[in-house]
Amino acid sequence: MKRIALLSILLVFAFSAHAQFEEEEWFVGGVVNANSFRTDNHTNNRFNRTFFLGLNPRFGKFISPRSVLGFGPGYNLIHDKTGTMDSSTSPWDSSSKREFFTIGVFYRRYFPILNNFTGFIALDFDFGNEISRSGENRNHQINTGLSPGLAYRINQKWMIESTFGGLFYSWSQEKSNDNLLSRNRNVGFNLFSGAGIGVVYFLNPKKTTDSSAN
């Protein structure tokens, strides 16, 4: 994901044009996020491999030439594998897959950079339910985050964008089959963990102007 972020930054300086938006423009789009990482525990000779896939459709409306309000559903797949280091046979001892369904709202503020290129700051708020495929646990989560992004408007109807991680806060409550409850809160910052690529389609594109609006 670091490569996606660095490529996006390089593209900003490789092109020259001024992206403009108009109030009352509507768009549909979405972002795909994927990540894989491994954590090792040398104390007990164990390791964990996690794969994450996120699909996030978005519907938005420009309430001003630089501000957007929107909403959208989301789907996340989390696949965890646990194994033994230096195993002569199969290294995997256990595996679990969990699905996370969300619904949320977002606000974006765009900032012109170069022609057709803009940066933006996004504030997101999501509520979701996570259910393991084995049906063992039920997890309810509330997430909010503040993150940056880059967008390139190809023409009046199409735009591509790169999203990144950022500052986030999450609260979760998990209930197991034996009715045990656990609650967790998490605050952090990671610029590259939520990096992704998306496409946006404008439903009612308007003729842009070369003005700077509020």
C-alpha cells in the first residue's frame, strides 16, 4: 500500500490541470482496500498472518464547490491464520474468516493542487456488525476517522482517487455464544493501513468554472 501512496503523490507532480466541482453535483463511486501483514511471537514460536479486503461504495453530493456530504455501505473480509514457525509440515494450526458489514456517512473538503488534481480531507463515521463464519461471535463496532486523499478528474463524468489511512477511533462490543461480553476502544494513526484506489462517476456533471469557491 505504500507503493500506491507514493505513486499517487508522484502523479500529482507529473500532470498539470485545475480540478473544479460544482454545487449540486451528485456522484457514485467506491474504493477497494486490501492489506496483508504478519506478526511474529518468538517467545512461543508462533506467528499470525492477517489478510484484509474492503469494498466501500459511496454516494455523495457537493453542497458547495469544495464540500461533499455522502453515505454508503461497506463490506470487509478479515482472514486470520495462526501457525508455528519453522514447521516441517503445514505451518498453519488454525484459520478464521470474519465478515464485517457497515453503513456510514462522510464529509469531504477538497483543496485544489494542480489542474484536474485535488487533495481532500475526509471525516467518516460508520456503524457495523461483524459475524464470524462459524457463528461463534457477534461484534458491533462504531468507527470514526480523519484521513487524507488525492483525486484526479479525468473529464466531466469520471474521476479516480487514492485514499489513505489517518487518525482513527473505534469502539467495539463482542458477544460470544456463551453470552460473554467484551468491549474495546482503540485510537491510533496509520497513514498507509487504509490506502486504496477508487473510481467516481458523476451523475449530473455541470460545466466547471475557473473560480475558487468556499
